[in-house]
Amino acid sequence: MLSKWKHVTFLQGSKGNVFVSHERENASERQHKPEMQQENQPGERVGKSISCWETQKDLHETPAQQRNLMEERKNSCIECGKNFSNHSGLINHERIHTGERLYECDECGKSFSQSSHLIRHQRMHTGERPHECSECGKTFSNRSDLIRHQRIHTGERPYECCECGKTFSNRSDLITHQRMHTGERPYECCECGKTFTQSSHRIRHQRIHTGEKPYKCCECGKRFADSSALTNHQRIHTGERPYECFECGKNFIDGSAFTKHQRMHTNERPYECCECGKNFSVSSALIRHQRIHTEERPYRCSECGKGFHQRSALIYHQRICKGDKHHLNLV
């Protein structure tokens, strides 16, 4: 490729002012350009013209790109060194380090570091779902949820677990899955010390302590501690069962029930007891099993005080216990 030459002309005016003009020319057209003498024309700046030709070193870096690079250097985070193309992007980023949350929701008081995050959150209250799937017409409150949903139709699962080879349609599901292998539970409840693999699970759990139920059904007024429970409940009113098993055609209201059902066909048992190595298809079954090793008996009979590993065992016991008490009263 022929290199370009940049022509810089310095015009020295009568008052000592220097003016600069730029031109471009192919190197093949002109290897050398001598100093030019300009005749003074009416209305032109008076003075001597001195010409200089320089090579343009990087053809791929346009003036606009050069300006962007300079802007990025100006908008660099002093905490982590990350660069931004504009100052507003830097300001939004810096709030991650400072913890500043300027944007507050009028409905529930929750605050956010960016206005776009507040707008997405407010859709939870308004019910606005502006992003629609072109395949099935399902709507979403934010674009990222739509993109994840569309992978159901395309079958795309770009995130793969390096431990077991299982693939996922979004990165957050992969990260959560990997904690099953590592045993990592980084989210701890400050009230009772219980730990969780996901932040959302801790938030839902903490509502047990606070009694908070922020999600209300517009049909019947029933309230829920988390949005997914509300979504699943609303399908009772609409009759929607969007999750269909490809093996047997059975439909499900929520994704978790669908996933559990599929393991019946695949015989997948991803939850392993670290004490004895026994595997389970659902996490709740593993938790119940682990109580055998820990001797934990969280379900206690209000009549006699006896404790049980499982709630079903307590219910069965209470029927006997109450039946015996009723029998004694009759005697």
C-alpha cells in the first residue's frame, strides 16, 4: 500500500502570526516538494509560505480515533485504571468504588448508582415490559433478559463448564453452577449465618426475617417475597405453562420444576454429599440428606417437642400425636 504524505504549510504573516494548513498527497505522486513562493493576491494573508511534507505513520488511526484515544486517557479511573470514552461514563463507574447511589425509587426507596438501573427497576412496579421477543411475543422489562430468553429459541448455549462440560445460555448460570463443584457459598445472611451460592437467594431468604413481601398479584392481591414466585403464581390465573419437555410433552409453570422433571429422563444427579458421596437430582434432597450426618432436626412438634429431619416426617408424626391426645381425652 502506498504511504500517504501530510503536507503542513506554515504561513508567516506580516504581523508575525503563523497560520497552519494541511493537505494530503500520494507518495508516488510526489516524493519531494520544494519550498513554494506564493504571490500575494487581493484578500490573502501577506507573508512567506514554507512547505513541509511528513509521512502519516498510521493509516488506520483516523483523527476521530486519535481524539477518542485522547479522551479515554483523560477519562481514566484513578482507582483501577479503567478508561472511558466520555466523562459521564467515568463518573458512573467511579460510583462502584465510592458506593454512591444518587438515584432513588419513589415507590420503595431502593437506590441505584446509575439512572438506567433505576429505570429498569421501576418497571418492576409499573409492569412495563418494552422488549418483545419476535419469535413468541413474550415481553421483558430489560433488553438483557430478552437476549437470554431468545437463546431458548435458538438453542445457543455459549458458556461451558470446564469441570463437567455442561453448557449454559448465560454466564451467570455457569458461575452459579460452578459453585456446585467448588462448594463456594459466598453470600451469608447477617441474621442467622446461613450461606448461599447466589445473592438473589440470600435476598429472598432475608425476607423470612423481615417479613417483606414486595411483589403483589394484580389479580387477587396475594403478595410474594420474590418476583419469580409472583410470575409463577400469575400463571395460575392465565393458565400459561411455557416450559415443555421435549421427551414426553409435559408442560410446566416454572423453569425449576421443568429442570427437575428433565432429570427424570436424563438421570442427572448433580448434587453430591461431601460426607458420603451420595448424589441427588435436586438440591433440597441433598439438604435433607445432609441432616442425617449433622443430626440437625429443624422441624419440631409443638405437642411433644420431638424433632425431625424433614417436614413431611413432622406432619405424619403430628397426626399420630394429636390422635393419641384425642384418644386420651375420650378415655
